[in-house]
Amino acid sequence: MGKESRRLSSEQRGELLDTLKARFEKNMNRHPNIAWENVHAKLESSPAKLWSLHEMERTGGDPDVVGQDEQLGEYIFFDCSAQSPKGRRSVCYDREALESRKKHKPKNSAVDLAEAIGVEILTEQQYRDLQELGEFDTKTTSWVQTPDSIRKLGGSLFCDRRYDTVFVYHNGAESYYAARGFRGSLKV
């Protein structure tokens, strides 16, 4: 996808900023001591990041600010949808897993889709941090970044929340399920 297509129209930008502001104000527990005006200013000066946030939103991620990297001055957005983003489910873990399937291939992989929309898949620690802000994936599961040592052996990791506990599981990287997607992270 060319960079020129990664621009939002002024109408799309306005709608997205309104949506992000409303979500930000409704969920202040996710970002205490962060002012919307500062986030808004960063967003206005980052059209490529706005495009990625639009893609997170379009695919059902409900992105919201979950913190700030003080050293870099960047705001951290995670997908905060109650369940794994609906528009990013039924994907295997990565390209290698996708290509290894002989039959019934999914349409995409989590790693490729994350790259296409300009986000990083949450790490296990980021996933646990997200779960401190609410209850997520109570009916779905989400792929998380998998260490190379596990991936080299054909596996990958995913997480969910059941019984008021966050669980980490393993699966073959080529597996995919209607209730498994991935959550992204983006610094702006």
C-alpha cells in the first residue's frame, strides 16, 4: 500500500479525532494525568499515525491512550475493545505459518496484518498491563508476540482472561480460530 493512500480525508480525520476524544474522556482510568489537548496536538502532527489509529478503529480495536513514554514524549495507544478486534480475527500467527498450511488457509496472519496497519502486536507484558485497566478477552483470545525460541519450534502464544485471571497459552502458529485475533500497540 502506497504512502499516499495512508492519508485520511479531513472528514475522516475529524470523525476519528472526535471518536478518540470521546473514548479518552469516558475512560480516564486508563490514562490519569494525561490531558487530551496534549494528545490531540501530537495526533494532529502525525498523519501517518492517525491513519494507523483509523485502521485500528476500522477493524474494531477501539484504540485508546494507556500511557506515555516520558523519555520520548510519545503517547501509547492499545486496542481496548472488550473482545479481540472483530476485524482482525481468524488469522494465524505469521507469514511462515500461513504458507505452511496446505488446506483451509486463513486470509491473513496477525504479524502481516499488524505490519500493514502500522502497529505492533502486544507483548505478553503489555497484554497483562492492559488487563490491569479492565476486563478484556473474556470470550475471545488474542495472539501476543512470541519469543523466537518458541516460534522456531513451530509454536506461538496467545492470551485471554477467564476466571478473573489472565492466562497465556501456546498453539501451533498455523492455527486460527474465529474467536482469536490480536491487539495492537502504537506510539504517537
